[in-house]
Amino acid sequence: DIDQELQFRIFGEQYKLAEPLSEERDAVYQSITYSSDLYVPAQLMRKKEGKIQKQMVFLGSIPLMNSQGTFVVNGVARVIINQILRSPGIYYNSELDRNGIPIYTGTLISNWGGRLKLEIDGKRRIWARISKKGKVSISILSLAMGLNLKKILVSVCYPKIYLESIERGTKKDYPCSTEAAIVELYKQLYSLGGDINFSESIRKELQKKFFQQRCELGRIGRLNPNKKLNLDVPENETFLLPQDILTAVDYLIKLKFGVGRLDDIDHLKNRRVCSVADLLQDQFKLGLNRLENSIRQTLRGATKRKRLPTPKSLVTPTPLVM
């Protein structure tokens, strides 16, 4: 387990921006980007031995805005404007499967832009689609969020249909514990085969890569399910709760029987204005996530070779290129 052997930290609050290598006018003439290099302190610690390495690492180049409000990128003046994006929340729709049978879906859009789609097919089986090709039984998602079958059946409005959904799926679709559900969700998310044992690193990685990116609604997104599903969840609860998932499934079942309304996801009432600051922040988050994946892969290779890398060798600026 990498998390038990090594710990890598970046101290973002101690960042430093270097002076631009060239003036703005020279950047235009030389067809280069007028930017400043970003450096942050990084620390790598081997927990068992207590060895600590600290270095300043280069994260990437940040384009600088000039007095006219533009950025010089490859010698050309560029601007960034606000965008109108789909607001986070849950939106219900109806579509046809490969056989022309209508299926009902509930798409959860997170504050990060990630999506989690719930759907009920023609055989009344309920799924959670976690990627374009991969989907898992709703029971796996519910158990991975800390519920058990008894709590689920007590909380939903249609326990009989929920049980039928489990019975109509294959036996492997219903794990026997939360740990088994987490492993199954992890395997489906990364398209892994074979036997994988549960570990805390799998739980943490699933929390960051799946639940945080696809289940964080934000304050604005929390208002949507509260109003649509008649929930009374506090606005400061920005993450999806198991209660949200089960209530969303109940509404999905109602749609299957002709009760409820579908949404027009492209209607302006379901859009929001995303400022330049939000766009840059989201892009930087994505870059940091890619950087984390790269560091984890490098650390896995280093532990197999039993060589301790340096912080500089772990951090490459490529994932942060905007």
C-alpha cells in the first residue's frame, strides 16, 4: 500500500512566481507566451524510516494578464470570457436503448462538471452508469456509500421494485459488504479484472476520483435536488448523500410508471454563468488531479524497484498545461 509507505505533499500556500523570462513586447515579436513560472515546495517522506526530502518543484507556466486585460499566448493576444454552463443538480430524461425500448435516466451533474447517470431499463433493473461503457447495479453504489440492504429497503418508497432489480441482475452485482462494494465499484471504474483485496488506499482513491468529482454539488447544486425531490438537506451539505441517491431512484421509478416530469437540460433556467475565476480554478483542479495520477504511478514503480525518487523527479509540469 503506497499510502502506508510514502507520503508526498505540496505546500501550495508557499508558492513563488518567478519573473517573466521576456518582456510582453518581446513575447509578441518572438511568438512565445508571456508567462511566469510557478514553483512550490514539495516534500516526500518515507514513513517507516522517517526520511524526508524537501525541494522546490516547477509546476508550470502561468500566462500573465497585461494592462489591457488580454494574455499573450504564442505571440497572439487572447482573452478569457465568462461562459454559460449547465448548472449542477439532477436532470431527468427519457431515451431509447439499442432495441428501441424507452429507458428513463437521471443525470447528476457535479460542481466539477463530472456526471453520474442513474437509469432504469425495460426490465426494471436500476443501474448507475459510471462511464460511457461501464455501469454497476444501484445496490453497489448504495452499499459503497455506507448503506446496507435493510436501511435501503426502509428508506425507499418502492422496496419491492428495488429487490426485483437486485434479483434480475447477476449474483455478482450484489456484494455482501461495504468493502466488497467499494472494490467492485473500483474495478468497474478502472475496468480491472481479477481479484482485488480491499484497502484504505482504494477507499481514498475512490473518494477522490469518483465521489468528490461526481458527487460534489456545491451550494448552488444543492438547491436543485432539494427543490425537485422535496428534500430538506441543509445548503451547506454540498456532497451527495445516500438519501439523495435513494430519493432520486424513487423519482426514476415514478417516471417509469408515468408519474413526474422530465427536464429540458438545455433550458436557460438550468444554466448558470461561470466566471473566468471559476473556469481557471476548475482547469487547475483538473491539472492537479492528473498530476496526482502521474505521481501515484511513479511511486508504484519506485516501490517495486525499491528506489526512493526525489520530489523533482515526481512532478512533471505536463499535466498542468492549460
